[in-house]
Amino acid sequence: MKNINLLIGVIISTVFFVISCGDGIIGSNEDQEIGHVEWSLGTPDDSTGYEFSNSILKATGTIRNVGDTIILAPWYVEAEFYTDSTFTFLLGGDQDSYNINLSPNTSTFWSLSFSSDIVESNYPDFAIKKFRAFIKK
């Protein structure tokens, strides 16, 4: 009986989470997305861009302003964390703010992390998706 209640709880939580995620935007739909950026996973210290431990999943990389206007601070990046690169089970998401102006043809590092009640070391092949840069309105 205990296992059935646990299973029902997990199913209800998953359904609620999927419904609440809707269009996949972690922040507000009213945020102004920055369309003139290129982003990539990986840094000189970690070419894969993915790192996990018993307490955290972490993704790192670079973002480049490929537009002809300055991205004024503060601006934000966000992404969704999935169990693996099939992107079939969403764990959650993260967003971070950057308090620097990003001039045209300039790059900077970004870092996002995810941690919750799950055991992160169970997801060594996690992946991120729906990365976006935006300005809050």
C-alpha cells in the first residue's frame, strides 16, 4: 500500500509539473528574449560543459552577442535540465542574471545548475535544452 501511494504521488507530481511547464519557458512569458546571441556548451576547463556530483547538476559554456547593439545589464540566461539527451524527462530548470553589458562581438561565460531532492549522481548523462537569453520586463 505504501508503494502504491508513493507511485500515485509521483504520477500526480509529474503531471502537475508537466502541465505547469507549458511552453517550456522557465521565467515569465512577458520577458523580452534576446535573439542576437549564440551560445555553446563547454569552457577551456571543461570541454563537455556538463558536470555532476552528489548535490548538483551543472552546465557551463559561453554566450556571444552576434548583434550590432549592446545587451545592457541586467540580462539573464536560463535552460531546462533533462535526465539525458533524449529530452523525455524534465528535471527542472535554472536561470542566472548577469550584471555586465555585453557589447557586439563579445563573449562571456555562463553557468547554470540544478539541485533538488533527487540524487543528482543518478543522472550522469543529463542534458540541457531550451536555453534562452532575455531581459526582464
